[in-house]
Amino acid sequence: MRLDDFDPDINVGDQRGRGGGFGGGGLLLGLLPLIFSRFGLGGVIVVVAVLFFLGGNPLGLVGGDQAPSGQVGYSEGGAGTDATRACTVDAASKAACDAFSSANETWRAIFRDAGAAFREPSLQFYGGSGRSGCGAAQAAMGPFYCPADQGIYLDTGFFDELAERYGARGDFAQDYVIAHEFGHHVQNLLGTSAQVARAQAGLGDTAGNRLSVMLELQADCYAGIWAAHNRNRLEPGDIEEGMTAANAIGDDTLQREARGRVMPDSFTHGTSQQRMHWLRVGLESGDPAACNTFEALS
């Protein structure tokens, strides 16, 4: 994908080389598979409630349950010179910053056109272990979004794992990772994540996981929305790279590889087929309103 160089004024922090640690909280609120497998959800009533919360144009929800406007103090970095330094550590850092900067510009324009307020997230690099406003950041968790400090957390070693372990190679596969996490920021701004968490409270795991799947697939769709708005920058093979990545990290594929069997009740992100489908919905529609996974999967 032919992306412009990152805007040096994007909000970037870098914890690499500073040692790990645990911030406040202790539970990674942005790491949805963890949280949503621990909260309960139950049955049709919850799904109906969520549909009530999420009905209509998703961008119409801004102004309801929005995220805190301030950042918790985990941005060891910042805009300008510090961002440039963090983004040019290596090729993977540069690729992440280019994709983040593009997603930031794209979603700012989408929100502006919808008459909605937009707040920029931050991109936080760490190596092996670090800290976030949601608690520990560890490479084994993979990339994640923390709503408490509105940060996208990334150990760039994940890109190597994506290519070598899962066979998802290419720049667009990496861009998809960033765009998916940016999709969680969009959900946070719209209040979707908070509404889902409220719906899950005190209910059973199976239905809770189902809502987690809906939320994750919507983030995949939002990643496709970003790509659709930058279609003129796509190169031959890019879409295939994204689909390969989506297929590789489907719950059924990962469970089959790890356990030799598939356990649908424990899904938190969706099957490979679902992830590819919703990425494609975003790509083909370019319309955030098409990403209502809550209605489609109810």
C-alpha cells in the first residue's frame, strides 16, 4: 500500500528500552478477548438491548458515552521530534506510524463530515513488556487498544510473528493490524465499547463472548472502511494480504492450530470466514453504517 510518510505531529510514545512495568488497573480493558470472556452476557434480551443502544448510523452515537478526554500519563514520547524518533527506529516502526497517521487522517475526515467530534488516539511502542493506562502491556497479548488512555499499544515483533507463524506477509497485513486497533478507538469515541460492557455485566460467558465477537468484527469492518477511503493507494495483492491476515487470526483457525479442535462457545473475535467477510464489507461499502455487526449477527 502506497502510504504517505507519517505526520510528525501524530501522538506517539515509545517505551522501548525503558524496561517493563505495570500501570494502574492491572486488567487490560482494551484487550477485549480477556475482558469479555470474564464478563457475563446472557441470551436474547442482552442482544436486543445492544441493538437498541447501537441502532441507526454509528456516527450518530457520538456525544453519548464518550471516552475520557484526557490521557493517562503513559505517553513517553509525543508529537514532533519525539514522534519522528520513535517512528524511525526501524522499518516496522515506520510502517506502523504511516498506517496510524493515515487512519488518523481518514477517521478525522469521516467524523468531520458527520458533524461529530474526533479525538486523536496515541500510538504506543513497547518492547516485550511495558505499561498502559489499562495495566501491563506484554508482547504475548498482541497489539491492543486501551480505552483508559486512548492508546494503541504495539510491540512491532508481532509483525514478524504475523508473517512467520501465520503466513500473513506484506505491508497491507501490517496496516490491517493498525487499522483494526484504530477501529476500537472509533468504537470508544462512539460509546459502543462502553455500551457492550454494560450489557455484558453479570451475564453468562457464552453470550458475552458473542458480543465480543460482534465488537471485534465491527473493528475489522472499520479497518476495511479505512482502506476503502484510501483505495487509490492500494496495490495489486494488498486485499489478498489483508484477507490472509484475517483468515490466519480467526478463532477457529487459531483454536484448531493450538488445540486440534474448535470450541465455538469460546470465540471472542470471530471465525476466519467472519473476519474476512467483515473486512470485505468495509472495503466494498466505505460506509461506517454498513458495519452494524450487532444487527447482522443477532
